[in-house]
Amino acid sequence: MELGNSLAIAMKDMREVFTSVSIFGPMLGVPLFFALFLPVLTFYVSAHAAPALASRLFSIALPVAASSAKSINSASFMAFFSIYVLGPIFLTMPILTASVIAADSFVGEKERKTAEALFSTPVKNSELLLGKMLASLLPTILLTLGVFAIYGAITDYLSFSSFGVYVLPTLPWLMLLLISPFLAIVTIGIVIIVSSHVKGTKEAQQISTLLVLPVLILPFASITGFALLTASLLFYIALLLAAIGAIVVYASIRTFNKEAII
Amino acid sequence: MSLLTDNYSLYDNLTVMQNLLFFGKLYRIGAQEAGRRSMELLKLFDAQQFAQAKVYSLSRGTKQKIALCRSLLGNPKVLLLDEPTAFLDPKASSSVRKLLEHMASEGKTVIFVTQKVDEIPKFNARLLFLKGGRIVKDTTTYAFYREMARGAIVEIRLSSPISERLAKSVPGFYSSNGKSPTAISVRINSYKDINSAIAYLSARGAYVLEVDYTESIVEKFS
């Protein structure tokens, strides 16, 4: 296997994605909107409604030196909301991003009828799969890192300027970041498996984005107290996703049939 | 093996050169060599000015030229071309045919798929006729036309109109186009009959542009 061929395929796919506004526009626009808008919303709710809410609902220890009780409640609420409610929502981004790119990368070749020429080259299945996985995984990881960084920076700026405390990063928040690549890998594996059974990119995306559903349960689990997203729970989730990812990718490699996507 | 499909199989959002360099890499050609060969092929098809153009901005004919460049880039031993001249102008079509004949003379296998039966006499090659996905005839250009000449109706096209009377007096006359015909259909049984008809017309001041077998071929295989 030649790594150079895989990198060439990955570069080609990424170039294609990032020169088409119709593909990368929504893919970047929605996460960036979340990263910019949600910290401001969180801050507004924390500053105006949180003190009463926070004192009733939860108590999160924060390294606050000298602040009023009101500020503590506001900062606590902001930390809670950022990690336990919005954190899982941010986890939907690697799923959505990876599904868009992977569907375009695998099923797009079939849809645009470029697969025939690609498969007539001496490229090996392993090179092709690795290249396309990298094309989906690298932008997803970079986008997730970027969104977490922007969200964290705005949240900290607002929390420090008003409550005198940095609410991020915390260990659970970093664990959420750790989970992201595994979610992306599972998504990519599912897209590869379904790629030979679907006719278009939209079908592949719709199937793979079903993964969003279990992730969206997490904020409710936190709010209702059913399962607080502690660092240890998130670590176990990361381990579980790593195992699922390995199985899905192995299955996708075994079932990948390039003839079926011509 | 290299393949040229009827939909070109090019990446629309990439430039022509990015497409060629990408396939060059997959054909295991070094980047420098792939760049040099790509420019050579683009020049051969008079398309070097499109090297930095995005594929989506090109006409169908130019896309076809680029797809041809891509299929030739890896210097393949076997070349499968699906209607490679479908959208090319006559000059480019002729260049492509000459290049393919040259490749075939070097011992390479060139499979040229076409629906245009008037392209048949332009090759001296083995002919396979397909119908419903099955080979219905396996022959050569020479043998095919010899066979076609028996009981076929061919069209003789003229440079200028002749009188209807002259047209009807041509040996083997079958039909003509109008009262001052420029095309006459004649029934033939051998090549000799074609020569007789052409000689007859030439002797009476008519100039023959071409002899067209298309209708007979289409009829034979429909």
C-alpha cells in the first residue's frame, strides 16, 4: 500500500469539498453559528435568569476566589449549561460533518459518475479507503477543534468579564472533545457500509445522521439527573465508541465492494 | 488498462491540471513527469489553454479532450474508449483517430466504441457489432464492406445538382433526392458496381463527393 496514493485521494476529496460552497457552506456555517451564538445565549441566560435557577437546580464547585453568591450561581449555571447541555449538542457536529464529507466522498463518486475512471487506475482498495477516510476525518477533527476553541474562548471571555471566573476548560469538556473523533470514525464507517446500497449522497447522509439521536439524549439525561456527564462516564463512552468504531470500520473494509458503487 | 466513459469521469470542481496530476499520481507517475506528460497531451489536443480552468466551466467537446488526455496519461496497454469523438470537431476527431491508430500499430489494444457507423471505414481494424449487449458480428473493416457490397443500397453524394433524367439513368438507380438531385441511391452487388456508377456520372460531368453505406449498415443491424 502506498500512503502517497491515499494522501492524493484525501487531498483531491478535500479540494472538491472546499471548492463547492453548496457542500462546505452549510457544513461550516451551522457549527460556526453555534460556536458564536450559543455562548452569548448561555451568558445572557446565566446573567439574568440563572441565579435563581442555579440555586434551585444544581451546585457545581468552581474555583472562585471572591465573588458574590449571585455571580457564583451565574458562573455555575454557565459551566453546567456549557458542558452538560450544549456539550452534547456540539457532539452532533462531528457526526454531521463526517457524514456530509464521507457521503460526498464515497457516494458522490457514484452520483457524479467519476468512480469508473478512478477504479480503472491501479489504485488498491486499501489506498482508496484510507484516502477517503482521511478526507472525511481530518476536516471533521479540525472543524470540531475550531468550534470548541471558539466556543470556549467566547464563553471564558464573557464569564471572566462578568463573573470573574473562567468556566472552561474542564475535564468533562475536554472529554467531550476526545469523543468527537471516535464519533466521526463510527459515522464514516457507517457511510462506507451503506455507500454500496444507496443511490445518492442524501440517502447516505440521512442514514448516518441517525447517530445524532442517541447523542441528543445526553442533555436530557443531564438535566433530569439520570446520568450526569462526568469525566469518568465520558471516558467510558469514548472507550465504547472506540470499540464500536473499530468494529464498524473493520466491517466497512470487509464489505466494501467498489463494483457496487460504480 | 485505461477507460474513457461517455460521461468523462472528471472532477468538476478541480482544474484540468489538478485532475490530470491526480490521475497521474494514481497511475504511479511522478509529479514532474505527470505535469510534463499532461502538458504534452493537452497540446496534442489543442487544449493547453484550459490547463488552469475548472472542469465545470468547459464545453462538452473540451471535457472529452481532457478525459482523453487522462485516459492516455498512464500510457496504457489496453485502452477502452466509449464514443471518444462524440463531441469533437472534425479536426480533433481526425487527430484522435490517427493517435489511436498509431497506438494500435505499437501493439496496444485499442477498443473504440461508437454508434456512428460512418466512423467504421475510417479504421482498418477488427469490428465487433453489439446488439442488446451481445456480439452479433465479429469481422474486419475489409471483410465487412466486401460483404456489405452484396445487395446493398449506397448513396452517392455529388458536388452539385444533376438532372433527374441523368440520375435515373445511372446503373442500379434506386432513388434520388428531388428533381435536381445531389444524392443518388443505387443498388450494388459488388465494389465494381460502385465504380461503374461513379464512372458513369463522372463521364457526364458530375463530381462525386462521397459514397455513404450508412443506411445499408443501419438497415442490416436494425
